[in-house]
Amino acid sequence: MSGALAIVVGGGPAPGINGVIAAAVIRARLAGTEVYGIRDGFSRVMKGDLDALEPMDIADVSRLHFRGGSVLGTSRANPTKDPEDLQRVVDTLKAKGIDKLITIGGDDTSFSAVNVQQTAGGSIRVAHVPKTIDNDLDLPPEICTFGYQTARHHGVEIIQSLMTDARTTGRWYIAIAMGRSAGHLALGIGKAAGATLTLVPEEFDQRPFRLDQLVDTIVGSVLKRLAEGRNDGVAVVAEGVVLDLDERDLHGLGKVERDDHGHMRIAEINVGEGLRSAVRERLAELGHDITFVSKDIGYELRCIDPIPFDAEYTRDLGYAAAKYLLDGGGGALVTMQGGRFVPLALLDMLDANTGRMRVRRVDVDSTTYAIARRYMIRLRKDDFASDDTIKQYADLAGMDVAAFRARFEPLVGSERPPLTLPV
């Protein structure tokens, strides 16, 4: 008799988790395979809690793919920190006759998946379904992680509302978007919404960088906007910029705490409020009293119902993950490429230095990023090509041209060359 299949969710929520779970359960049960849902990520099974494994059937998941959140819950518990925890995970799964495991999560969960399969000596085969609204797993450029499109869709709606409020009330918003390691979500939201500017960590060539660099970039945008007769705007900032800040500035934003995987708890650092205060103070020094409001967007995007794209996408991923394991596969990342299932070896996806899945960052040399930059209202190299242009901004800053150049021209040093398209 063939063994059972289990499903576990790790990391933060993302729209579409339930779609993966439902599709996998249905496919496996139609094949006559027992299915167990693992409650609360690895947190309970790494303690040997058999009650964390709940039998699942088709009736338990019918129409579940429409709903956000995770019917199994999730956690960031890390079984790889202690070999005994990892062994307990394997022993607990084997006690239920489980020889197939679907893991749903990001880079940390994929690392746990690899270790479970290795610790089990291959007796538990794993298929990992990549999930994160950050879109930062190292998939082919055209393949997004599930949940990203839904998060971006609703993030755009929020930014559109903030833009209308900003213009109506004559104020600025600093909107902090999720994205620990990469700025895909911030850029996707900012570009689609037409935000005044978007800041992502990838645009800074030198790391760590100082908070002043972020602050002056926003201040330069405000001055350029004022020169156009507008005192409003919305800046979308990827939360991951704090990871590249100089330690002296980082600790000034709040207490630094870390989770079980060693990652900084960005939510504990008030990035938006810190930036808001610093920008307000800098503008006041330049003679401008402009209202700034900080707004974090992210948690309200993680458990929202998936849009049709993710509802369909996750059903494909869940079905493919279950069938791949049922057919004897294992040790793979589940992807859909060009409408076809393509398994990618998990071991090949790991970074040789960290042992964790490689991170896909925003390609700041791409055409899509270049176009995004050209829609932003921010200081550019061509602004500094003309003293007449710079004088407008310098006058608004109460500075002479030379002083303005000395202060703000270094900000455009990392700007890429002018965009040229093949003809």
C-alpha cells in the first residue's frame, strides 16, 4: 500500500495558499491516497505532536480556493536549527505513514524541505510550492511566485486612494510595502499605480548606505514636484531598504529583533515613521512645512482573497505538486512555465554561500525598471545638465546652485545610462 501525503505551510501568509492545499488534496484523494494537513507549520511536528496532523478529504477543501489565508495556519518555526527537531519532524511524519510531503512557502520553508528529505534519507519525498508576495524566489524572470499578483493588485488600489487623498489635502504619503530582500512588490505597486516615486534597495550601488541618502532622495522629489506647482505626492518604499542601512541609522529607527530563521523582524522597526520624521525635519530646514503621513501596506494584502490569476495559478501548482509526488518524483520546486509543469531540483536552487534558496532581486538594468524610473518624479542626471533647471530647485531649497549640486547631485550617481531600445 502506498504511503500518505502531507501538506505544510511555512512563513508569512500569501493569497492562494488554500488553492494549493485544495487542489493537492483533491488530486491525491482521487488517487486513493490518504492526505494529512499539518497544522501551524513545522512548529508542532518538530515537537513530535501527532495531533498536528489532521486527515483531509475532498469535502474539507471544496471551493476553498476562493478564500484567503491558510486553512492549516502557518508559522516561521525553523526545524533546521536543531538536528533533534528535524529528526522529530521526520519521525512524526513516518509515524503516520507519510512518505510524500508538499511544502508551501518561501526560501526558509524550501530550506526546511530539503533538510527533511535529506534527514529522511529519501524515504520522504518533498515537492516545494514557492509562495511569497515578495516575488523574490529565484525563478525564471517571467515566472512570479503565487500571491504576488493579488498583493500587487490590491496594493495598487490602496496607493490610488492615497494619491487622491494626497492631491485633495495637499500632503505627501510615504507608503512602506513588504519586501524583505527585494523590491518587486513595491516596484510593481508603484509603477502600476503611477506613484510619484518608488524606492527599492536594489537601486543603491553601495551598501550599507546612510539614511540621509533615502531622505534626500525623497526631499529632491518634493522639490521637483514643488517646481511643477504641486505640493502632494506618494512615495512607495520597499521595507527591505532597512536591511541595507548603516547600523547607526538602523538602530535609530527602533529595536532590532530577529525571528527563528535569523531574519530581522522588520515589522518591529517603524520604517515609515522614521522616514516621515526625517523628511519633515529636512524640509523644515529648507523652509517648507509639508505634511507627511506614513502608511504601511502589507499585512492587509497577505490574507486577502486571491484574484482570478492566483486562484487559477495555485490550483495548477497544487495539482502538479500532488501528481508529481504520486508519480514518484521528489526533491523539486514546483513551477509552471509557458503553461507546462517544470520541476526544478531544490538542491540546484540553493545559494552555495548561505545554503538557502537564492534570492531574485529587481533587475535595475532591465527595460521595465528603466521605464519605471522615467515615470517617477525624482532628481535625474539630466536635471543637473542645466544650471537653469537646477536653479529652480535650488531657489526652492534656499540654496545657491553650487550648494544644491554638492548636496543632491551625488544621489543620481547610480542612475543607469539613458534607455535605448533596439530598432
